[in-house]
Amino acid sequence: MTIEAAPAAIDVATTRFFINLRFASRVMTAAIAGTAVRLPLGLIITATLLCLLYDLFLARRLRRRPVPYALRLPLDCADVALWCTLTVEPVDAPALLACPLALDTALRGRRTAFVVVLLVGGTANAALLVTGGAAAIAPVLWPGAGALGGWIIGRYVRHQLRQRLRVAEAEREASVSRARLAGQSSVAFGHDTVVDQATRVWPLLAGTGPVPRSPLAAWRQRLAEGFGEHEFLGTALRNWQTLHNSEDADLSRDVDFRIREGDGAMVLVPSQVALLGQVLKEMRLRGPVTVSARGPAAALGRERRLIIAGRLVRLAADQDRTTKPYDPGPLILGLGAVGSLGHCLPSFEAVPLPAGLALAVIGLMMAWWAHTAVAVWAAAAHPRVLRAALIFATLDAVTSTLLMQNVSSGGLTRAPFLHFLLFIGPIAVFYWPGLPASRRWRTIGVCAGIVAVGVALSPVAPHPRDVVILVWPALFTVGATDVRGMLDQDTAELKARIAARHQAAVEDAHAQGRAEVFRLVEADVAEAERRLRRYRDHIDPFLAGHAAERLADIRRRLDRTRPRQSATTGSTSAPTP
């Protein structure tokens, strides 16, 4: 089964990213160019509108068919170079025009992404030098960031799909085991089943030799041999309960597990299934036993904590089978921490370097903590990660605003307290669906509070034209939405295929479970018939006749059931013989 990103999903995501980033870059470029005296403001607005129409035309073309790489690259080089020469320092906004192409190229796994970075940067700097300007790092930095982002997103998609396939395979194994047990039970348990009939035949054949194990005993042995696969907690407990209760005729020793609703679907790896069996045996349980899971659901293979009969049971993690979620939250927080170093740039806020380094180190430490939390608790750690990100956001906003030395750049007021939106927005996009409404409102309130504190601490009151700065956090948030949409679309077909395979495997396992018990009964009946033929003259005629009637009845019931089972692929609607 493929684990690569679907081309259609990449096309949709990159097209959305293209139009979002180009629109934001055009608006910011026009706002900055409007402060220059090289061209009239009306001409700049007209040129910007024409470029936006060009972007819309190109986006529409990209939705229908890919634009040749050999055509897009020179167009982007000329676009960036032209606007860099028309814009006063800094030239970050026009440099971002080439980010979509760099991201698209890297996301598709092409090694030519670095060519985009070098050619765009070289062309833009050559144009700046020719027109009397100074060389700039931005035309290389931002396309490079786009290429890096494409590589990270592509790696994230591939890793995420691998993990999803591993979990799906574990769940398939657990469902197969449950269906197999259900198929066996549909034959072995019930009123006057063939297993009951076969077990009752052997007392009638007393004296014909050693009595073989009953089909029920053989089935119990198959259950015991079944341990070693992924199991749902509920299936593992029912298996153990069946084995335990059938070992002794004393009904007072029987165990009846009562599992809290929803906890029976917890998936255990083979080592945890075996350990659970050992622990249950040592606990010497009797009667009704309550079982529940403790704590949030951990990733597959991680430690499982259960409360069994009021006692805490820990099922140790299996490092060889542990799935390691590749969660975007810690990564985004880490990138936001590194981005805090941007406060130290002279063209930004010129925050003292020691303060910027301290912010970056603290943010990276929080990102590492978030990574370990997600590795243990998976999606259950999302509220904690978001809380840590908001704490770092507050620290970054207050520190950078208090220590900023450069209050304007490119004709716009610097607003370092808005930097946190560049990482909080994307994290919220990925985590939002799983957050309760109360936490969502608290997140919005904390973000609004951080902005209000930043405005209050800023040494310069913001100007109305500074509102264009909000284009950047909006862009990053919408970009994260595009990535999440790509993941959803990319996995839609995969989920359908997994579901189809899962259903087919469950139906087949149910049929196999029934067939296993049928084979055991048939082997038992065949041996009984052989004994009856060989020793009939030595058995009481009444008992021999009664045994022959029972064996014939079992044969008729098996023959009557077998065609129905084949026609229905072993569905649970097949009659119990």
C-alpha cells in the first residue's frame, strides 16, 4: 500500500499556498514601496493590481495542469528582481514571492529546489547591484525557507502515513483476533451445540481405549496458543476469562470481567498481552471484576495503566513496537523559538543578542519537552503543548517589546509582540478540532491579552497603515490550514482502502474461527466413528446404538451448516450447529 502523498493533494495544497503567499507578499510590498520616492503611489498600486491578476491567472492554470518548471523559474526570478529594485530596505516581502515555487519543488521530492534558491537570490542581488542598491540576504533566505518548509512538510506527510499504517495494521490484527474468537464462540458456546454433542459421545464408548481431549479442551489450547498478537484489551480479557473459567468445574472460581465502556478498544502489543495474562493469574481473581483504563490514551506500544479490581496494573512499554507520533506542534514551536533570533536583526527590532539567544534556548527546551509529551501521550498531550506554546509566546512578546531598539523598518512600525502568532496560529490549526470549546475560548483570550500587553508596552503607538503586518500571521495560519487539508485529502483514499481490507479480514477471521472448531469436532467425530466400528461388538448394544445416533446427528448438523457458512463467508448470521 502506498505511503506517498497523492499528487492531487499536493497540487491542491501548493496552489492554495501559492495564492495566499503571493497575495500577502504583494500587499506588503506595495505598502513598503509606497514609502519610496522612486515611483508615484498610483503607479505602484496599479502595478500591484496587475500582478495580483497575474497571480490569479497563474493559480487558475495551476489548478488545471502544472506549469512547466522551466517557465515558472524565470518568471519568478524576474518578478522578485523587479520588485526588489522598486522597494526600499528591507526586501523581505518581494523575496517571498519565490517561496511557493521553492516549497512546491521540495515537497515533490525534487533535488532542484536548491537551484530555485540560488537563481532567485542571484538574479535579485544582481538587479540590486546594477541599480545602485546593496546586496541582500533576503532573496536567498526566504526561498531557502520555502524549500526547507517543503522538505519538512513532505517528511511529515510520509512519516505520518507510515505511523498510520502501523497503527491500522495493529488494529486489524486486534479486530481479526476478536472476530476469530467470536466465530469460535458462535460454535462452541450456546445451547446443545455440536461441541456439547461430541463431548457427550465418549462416555458411551467407555472401554474402547483412551479418550482423546474433547473439542472444547482442544479449542482452549488454541486460545492459549493465540497469545502473541496485537489484541484489544476486551478481547485479551475475554480470552483469559474463557481459559480460566474452563479449567475447573468449580463455578465459584469463575471470573466475569466488566470493562468500562470504551476502554475495551485499547490496543495491546503482544508483550503486553502476555504480561496481562501473567498478572491476572497472580491476582487470583473471582467473581465480577471491574476493569478500566487510567490516564489519557497513550500511543501504541507505550505503557498501559489499568485499574483491575481496584488495583493499579502497569503493562510495560515495548520499545520495539512503539509508534512515535510525528506531531507538528513541537516542530512548529521549535521553529518559532529559532525565529525569535530574528528580533536581534538590525533591520528588525535590534534586540540585544544575549536576550534573543536566551529566548531561543527557552523555546527550544519547551519544544523538546512538548516532543517527549507527544511521544508518550500522543494527541492527549495537545492541550499541554498548546499551553507551553502560549507561555513561551507571552515571554517572547514581553521581552522583545521591552528590549527593542529599532522601532520602524520599511516605513512600518515594528511589532515584535505579534511574532507569537506565526507559531501559535499553525499549532492551533492542527490542534483545534480536538480541543474542547472552553479551551478554544481560553486560547483566543490569551492571544488577545498578549497583543494588548504588547501594544501597551510598545514605545511607539501603531499607525493605521501598520495593520498590513497582520498579513503574515494570517498567511502562516492559512498555510497550516492548507497543509492539514492536504493531509485530509491525501489520506481519504488510504482510509477507505484500510477500511475495506479491515472488513474483509474480520469476515475471513470469523469464518476461520468457526472453521477451526468445526475441524476439531470433525476430527473428534471421525475418531469416535472409528472406535465404534472397531469395538462395536464389545459395547453394550443400547449404548452403541445411542452413540451411532448421536454421531449421525452431528454429521447431519455439520453438513447442514457447512454450505451456509461458505455462502456467507462465515458471517455471524450463519446458524450455530
